[in-house]
Amino acid sequence: MAAAPPDASPSGPGTATHLARNLVALRHARNLTQGALAKAAAVPRSTVANLESGTGNPSLAVLVKVAAALGVPIDELLASPRAAVRRWKAADVATRERGRGVTTRALVPEPVPDEMMDLMEFTPGAVMGGTPHLPGTREFFTCLSGAVTLIVAGERYALEEGDVLAFPGNLPHSYQNADPLRPARGVSVVVLAKAGV
């Protein structure tokens, strides 16, 4: 029986190298500094720096915290380098029922700093109140099919397929599909303001 190559050992030098490379790539993809990742994972910044240098020897608890902060499974942190491609089955992307007759699901199932992107499905006659955000937040709603009416600070905006409405996300707003027969679909992209900025 042939001996396993050094990289095959979970604690071998190859694993530390993979962890370092993957951690840097994931952190940069999410536009996070080492300090921001450390804060999100509730670990010291020096821990993140050591992991990214390939010299860290993290506990399972640290790996769990860092993976959760990045929104990936642990095996994605430790895997050997591969193409940065990941597929989600439709059933693996969470959906939420909101308002009356509105279903939302994340358009991008990985965390995107300072943004929220949702696909919105409206049954005939659906109504949903929006959640006001911090001042400085900007929301963009694109009607993909059917017709959706947005009410922003008391003014009504009727959108048809392909129309886009941009508005300050801190204003009171709501969505409705007034058509009693046809469903509608849209995409909401919210660019969040940073607290205290």
C-alpha cells in the first residue's frame, strides 16, 4: 500500500497552504480587511494574519468561526485550489414569504458586503411593506415581468417589464401587484449605507 503524499494529511503543509490561499481569495472577494474578517469571526486579527501566512495551526472552533463569517463551508477553506466555481441547487437557496403573496430569495447566495439583492415573486394582488434602511441607503427595483407598483413616501410609481425605479431606502415604501390575474417578478438591489458614515 503506497504512502499518502504529504499534502493528503489534514494537518500537513499542503493544507495550511490551501487554507492560506483560500482565505485570502475569499476575504478579497468579499472586500474585507483582515480586521473586518477578524471582527466578524470574533477572533484576534493576528489569528487571521497567521492563517493567511500559512503558519497558523487553527483549532476546529476557529475554522468554524472563520468559515461562518465568510459564509462558506469549512471544506471550502481547506480544499486544494480549484476553479472558483460553485453551483447551488434551487432548493439550496433560501426563500422567504413576506407580506401577502410575496416570496423573496437571495439573488446572490454568498454574502456581498454592503448590498442586499433579492428576487421577488408577486402572486396576483400581492402586497408587501418595505423595511426602511439607514439614511444614505439606495434601493433599485427592476420589474422583470408583469407590473409592480411601488409606493415611496406616499407617491405611486407603476413599473412595467424592464422599468427600473431608484429611491432612497430610508423612505417608507411598499410594493404591490395590483393585477388580480397575472403574477409579477422583480429584482431589488439595496446598496446599504454604513452606520456612522
